[in-house]
Amino acid sequence: PDLTGHEKFGLGTVKYNISGIHVTAVELPSASISLLPGSGIKLVIGNASLTIDMNWNIRTWMFKDSGRSTVHISKVFVTAIFSTPLDNTGPASISLTSCRTTSGDIDIKLNGKS
């Protein structure tokens, strides 16, 4: 979904809109899934990366600008634990018990009119 909002900085407010968000690349060079006896599943993703393209525009009381942006996030590490209750009372279910995510580098390229 599009992101629209405003932030107050010093003497004014910056209004922004981010639209047309599109994931163009995902790399998962290291991923593993293991069973946790009696409790669930552990997912570990290491050194992943993600590239996203989007349109943006900003407006302040002094100026306005718009353009296209590419965001590349790298060195992403995720550890997630899912619980899988083992009862026969209904359909199988899975729920996220814990999740930890870190990212190392974020590179943002803005192309605008200014």
C-alpha cells in the first residue's frame, strides 16, 4: 500500500507520499528451517538482500519535489520461531512466537526534479 503522512521538523511540516512500491529483487543466499522438538519450527535467514523501487513526493512550505527511488537493503538476518500446536481438535495452525531481524546496510538513491 501507499504511504502518506507528515513529519514536523524545526520551523515546518514535511508532507510526503510514497507510492508504486515494487519489490524488484530478493536474495536469500543462506536459509535454513529446523524442527524444534515439541514446540515448532525455527527459520533462519542469513545475509539476505532486498531491492525496492517506488515513486515519492514531498512538499514543505518552501518547496515541493517528486521522483523515483531505489532502496537496496543488504546484510539482512532473520530468526523466526513458529509454534505448531499438536492437537487433533481442529485444523492445523501455526503462529509466530518470536522474530528478530537486523539489517546492515541501506542504500537509498533518489531521482527527482531538483
